[in-house]
Amino acid sequence: MKKRTPEQIKDAELRKRAESKLKYKVPVSEELSNSDMKKVIHKLEVHQIELEMQNDELRKAQLKLEESRERYTSLYDFAPVGYLTFDEEGRILEANLTIADMLAMTRNLLINSRFHYFIKREDQDIFYLHIKRVFKGGKAETCEVKLKKKSDTEFYVRLDSMRVEDSGGNTTCRTSITNITERKNMEKVLNESEEKLSQLVEAAQVAIVCDVNQVITDWNRSAEKIFGYSKWEIIGQPISLLIPEKYRK
């Protein structure tokens, strides 16, 4: 016996359900004595019920699809990070509401705009090379650039991008955009603090800096002259190295 396909099995199940429902229909008129006519009418009624059941299933599937689409739209538009889709020239094809809010622009004005218009001039080459690597290599790429709003307010972002090919063979770049301004500001403060500390160490007559484990982390030129160790020789060594052995506990 030839094995039935999943579609044939599904059709058979649907017909069985339709015939079951037909039992509750008004019986065929007794005036139709011709058995062939009754069979034709029976088949037509069964087919009608099949169509009604199929339409009902299609309506349910359509509702589920619309619900899924609404959930996706909500997740996409109101995500905590911005989302953009680019072509190979860096033109914006899609944008969510988050990135529109970041740039203080309406979404319809972003679509079909070139993204480099929103990037500080000194960082535009970073973005061009980023897009080029994404389309050429096909792997995920990351870069950091400074953006500017319409009001000229500037902020730093990280771009995480990957190449995507749709069912039609069209290739685009999908990018998430994270605001990293706070992190950049903290890095700036930390660098300035380290620079000031280095200046203080160099200005001191003899300056030796240790961590909580009494390991040397920095010292200045005066210390180099007195102890004879260069900065790179002594960093990472215990402070006890500078104490004569007979005075060590």
C-alpha cells in the first residue's frame, strides 16, 4: 500500500471531521430518490463544510500572525538600543523608534538618509570602513563613533553589525546602536586622573607607588637614580626588594 503524504493525511482528517459535522445537518429531502443524486449532494455538502473549516483555520492562523507581528513591532520599536538596517552605501533602509529618539529625528526622515550625515566628521571614515568590512567579510563587526543630534549635541555610540541575506537574495547590514557616552566620560576622567598621578609621581623627589599587597606599581626617575632599577624592571616587584636583607623581617 502506497504511503500517504502528510498533506493527504491532513485532507483525510479534514474530510472525516467534515462528514462528522454533516450528521448534524438537515437530512437530504426524501423526494431525492435517486441514489447518485444523493451522493453528489452529500459530497457537495461535505466539501462546503471542508471549506468553512479551512477558512476558520486560516482566520485563526491570520490572527496569530498579526499578534506575532505586533509583538515583534513592539520589541523592535521600543527596544533599549537603536536598530538600523543599511545598504552597502550606508543608506538607512529601516530604523526603530529608539534610534530616532537618540537623534531627535522622526523615523520617516531617517529612512533613505545616509547615516554619515549624523556622524562627526572625524569619525565618518570609521563608519565607512566598518560597513565595508561587514559586507565583505560577512562576520559580526563592532566600532565606536560619535554622533550628533540636530541640535549639535554629541554622544558616543557602539555599532554592532552583521550582514543579512533575505529570501530574495538581497544583502543588507543590520546594526544595533548602544549609547556609550557615560562609559566614555568615565574613561576620560580615569585617564585624566592617571595622567595627574603620573605628573605628581614625576614631580616628587622620590616617589614609589605600591598596591595593597606591597607590590610596586609605579615610581619616578629620582627613584631610578637612587635604587638603580629602571621603571620597567621594578614594576611588579615587592617593595621588600629595596630593603637590605639584614633589615627584612
